[in-house]
Amino acid sequence: MSAELGQVVEKTTIHGQVEIATYPWTPDLEGLDDHEVFKLLQDREATDRRKNHNIMCIAGLNVLIASVMWAAMQHQNQNMGDPFSLALMTPIICDVGDGTVAPLDTDTSLYDTWGMQQPNVLQASLMTASAGNDGFITWSFLFGIVANFPDFSPLPVAEVGVFVNAKSVSVGPGVDENIVADLC
């Protein structure tokens, strides 16, 4: 007996959404680690907040699919002759930049990053799906002061990328990353 499951659910799709919030740096945040700063900022009013749907990129989606397959089959992989390789989504990083090129689903890097990658997810949460409601995952990152020197005028955020199974540090166009989401 065999059974094939080609699509788990016909309507299953993955949508991305990026939200960026900026907060003023205050003296009470000095000397705290990123997790402590992030926790304190959750109770403060953001000076700017933007939320946009974003493009889900092919390279990152392939990593996601492979990691789901690995999670489902790793316990039987050896019995099947080892057809699958270890596939993980980590490390997950986020980067921001001021590139003005429109994002594409074939992107593997941001166009013009500031090189301020946040290699640690500071907070993660999961909302499971229920009847009539899609589930979602939230990964939160914290970046330090983002301003031009010496006048500290704000830097324009034009692109944001979340990278899964990141292989290298993204510092400009053409760097091979497994970008899962790109926003302009």
C-alpha cells in the first residue's frame, strides 16, 4: 500500500509581512544587552512604524521546503537509503539597506545594505492556524542606532531582508544568501 500527498492543502501559501518600528535611544538603555533593550522597547511608543507585504524569494522558500522535508523524514532517512541531506533554516539573520531597485522573487541579497546584520532572533512567536485563521510565525530583530553621522539624521530604510540558512555576511549586491523575504 502506498499513498502520495502532493499538496498538503491546496490553499496553503506563504505570505510575508515586514514591520519596522523605530525608537529613540535613551540613557536607560546604555549597557543593556539586546534582549533587555528589546524587552524595554516593547512598552514604549515607536517614533515611526511601517508595515508592508513583501516578496517571498525562491532561494529562501527552497530552504524552507527542504527543512520541512528534513524535519518530516529524518527519522526514516537512513532506512530509505539516505536520499535527503540535513536541511536547517538556521542561522536566520536580518539586514536593512537603502537600495532603490524593486525586489524580485529571484533575489538572493539586498541591493544596497548597510551591513548591520542582526544575527540573532531576539524573540520568536508562533500563532497556530485554526478554522478560518491562518497561522503565522514572528521573528524579531533589533538593530542599534541607525543614523547619519555627525548630525544623527535618520537613514532612509528602503529595503529589509530576512535570510534563512545564511551562508555569508551580506554587504552589497550579488552576495549569495538564501533570502526568504525582500521588501521595498
